[in-house]
Amino acid sequence: CGSAATTTRRAGRRQPNASAARARASRHCRRRPLPMPHRALRWTMSPSWYPRNPVRDSAPTWNFAVVHCHGHPVPLDDHGTARHLLQLVDVLEKDRDDRWRMRELGPGGMERRIPGIIGFDLPIGRLEAKFKMGQDERLYDTGGAIRVLEQNDPALATMMKAHNAHRQD
């Protein structure tokens, strides 16, 4: 990863920042392109949702959405990691009725956890996105799946509608 110039003072001596030292030592954080984990959102699509397929000449399939972010991670010091965690929790908890906040960890709660976390920034150099939202199915079959999903998974139904809006019967 990057060099660790951040230092702290202890007993009058300058010592490397602990997070930076962990980042340098980590097998996942070397001076080479790092494989970044990705997560694809996927949903199983049942052929029973397709209204005009009485002989069920289809098998279950998947719809998915995936985005790959390419860049070179830059490790953060403890302060930067804590700042990012606070921002992340704020974003993830903001719409919840019973919103959780970091201060609920209690005294020293964040400080106990930071040593086990290697925070990083990822300046994005390239994005690749792929969406399979029923656009390869017959339009009336996609419509049938959307109708079922409107009841079970409205967010997915909305995404499928958006990705198929340009299609015509």
C-alpha cells in the first residue's frame, strides 16, 4: 500500500502509527495491484412467474447487479479510519427509526476496535457495471416477474422496470 509517514509521540519518542504499521505488514496490503472484493446483488427468478409459459420451458435463472471499482487503495491512519467509520455508520443508519450511533459503543469502544481495522481510501480509476434485469427474457415473461416482485421485492421490481423501459412488445 502506501508509505506510513504518520507518527505519534510516546514518552518523548516518535513511533510509527499503529494502523500504518499493520497496513504495511498485512499480506493484503502490498505495493502491487490489490484484488478488491466485490459483491453482486442477485435474485433467483422462478419460471412460475412467467405467465405465457404453460409448459414451463424455462429453468430458474438469476437477475443481478454488480459494479467493479478499480483503483489503488491508500491506507488510512487510526484517525482517518475512525472518521470514515463514523461517516459510514451515519450513512447506513440515517433512515432507521431506531438509529444506532457510534457513541453507543461506550467508553473506549471505538479505540478497542480500531486496531483490528485497516481503513483505506480508494480513488476510483475505472468503474465496470453489469446488470441482468430480465432484458434477455421475453418481454411478457419479464412483465410477469415484475408483477410478482412488486409484491415481494418492490425495489427489484423498480430496477427491472427501469432496465426494460425501452423495450416494446
